[in-house]
Amino acid sequence: MKPMLQITDVGMTFATKRGPFVALQGVNLDVERGQFVSLIGHSGCGKSTLLNLVAGLTTPTSGVLLLDDRELRGPGPDRGVVFQNHSLLPWLSCTDNVLLAVERVFGATEGRAALRQRALDALELVGLTHARDKLPGEISGGMKQRVGIARALAMKPKMLLMDEPFGALDALTRARLQDELMKIVAATGSTVMMVTHDVDEAVLLSDRIVMLTNGPAATIGEVLDVPLPALAQQPRERLAMAHNPDYLQAREAVLEFLYSKQAHVEAAA
């Protein structure tokens, strides 16, 4: 069976005032259906650029990206995107913010009642039924991010793409949302690609960790298969991981790559 996502010899060069800037080169990666894949590396290594290429927000200057054998040439409802900034419309309720995405995907084939039920089901999935009528200004930052996740999941995408979705949150809220995300992935079997700077987050949430080399002209340095049960099969217990030798081994491997094999250029200056 072919991988769900195939990234083959992808490169990305941006035109700048100082001339061409090579952000990524020779990127090759396959993602299987139902996998949770994290992209990690130092600032400037092209993590978000790679995610944006999969999202269709930018077009590669070389190579090809295929999702279920269809070339990605722009954004589409088969990929739900969650950014660090929740991007909710402040004058709409939580339900109506989710409904915007639902209407875009299913509006031509379903009635208003069915569309609203899809939005409510998505909010229930992220544990926000009680806040469905609240405005974004009336809920916490963590709840806003859960609305953003609900909005993406409500489109029933083939892939969920997340760009540091918890990066702006405090540590305790971040931990709670990581736990919620694990439950959601286990319940839905979603295929996820997430950008993160956090080693512990990557190991806790991922089936595979894709480690990028330093930019410019970054590429994939190593791919680590996390030796833990697949996230789609069962959520991982945070406290149990603190003493799990497989978890600790994976964490050490990522740290070794980041801080030894790819020591940040600023640290060496």
C-alpha cells in the first residue's frame, strides 16, 4: 500500500532583495495513514515552510508532493490547518466559527441543520459543548485553540496540519491540550503533521519525529520511529512516560541530534 503523503525531492527557494534564498532542498518523506508525525529543528530550518508546502499555502520550486496520489497544488479541505494563532472571528460564537469551515466544505450538499450539527459534533469532540454559544473574548487561550482544532476536524480532512499550536500557551494549559489531542487522535485515527520546538512534546505525541538540519538549504537529517504504541491505538500516560525507557531513549536521540549533530550556529558563535 502506498503512503498517504509522499514528498519527493522537494526544494523551496524564495526570492529576496539579496538574491535567491534556499530554504529547503532534497526533502523526501513518506507519511502513512493514521501516523502522527512531528517536524523539529532549530529556528530557520524550514519546519513551517515544509508544513506550508503540504498545506498548499506555498508551491515548491522543485519536487512534488502527493496526497493519496493527487498532486498538491494549493490549499484544500482535505487538509485542516491549525496555527499558533487561533484566528477566530471575535464577533462569532464558537459554534459559528466552526460553522464557517463546515459550510465551505459541505454547504453545497447539506442543509443548515446538518451543517450546524457537524459544528456541534466537532466542539463536543474537543470538549467544548458548554462553550458553544460563547464569543472568543469570553473563553481562555487554551479553549480558543480547541475551537481552532474543532474547526479543522469538522471539515473531515485527510490530514490535520498543526504549526506550533500550543506554543503561545502556558505550560499547564499546554500539557492539558497535549493530553486532549492524544485522546482526539485515538478517537478519530487522524493523520497529523505538527511543527514543534519542544522535544518532550514531539516524543510524547509522535509516532515518528522528522529532524531537520540547520538552514539555509535545510533537509531531513534523521527520522526517528518512536518505540511506543501507536498514538492512534491509545493515548500515552504523561506520568508513565517520565520513567519509560523507550520514551527516554527517544528523547535522548532527539536531543543528541539537535544539540550535538546540529549544534545551533548561535551557540557556536
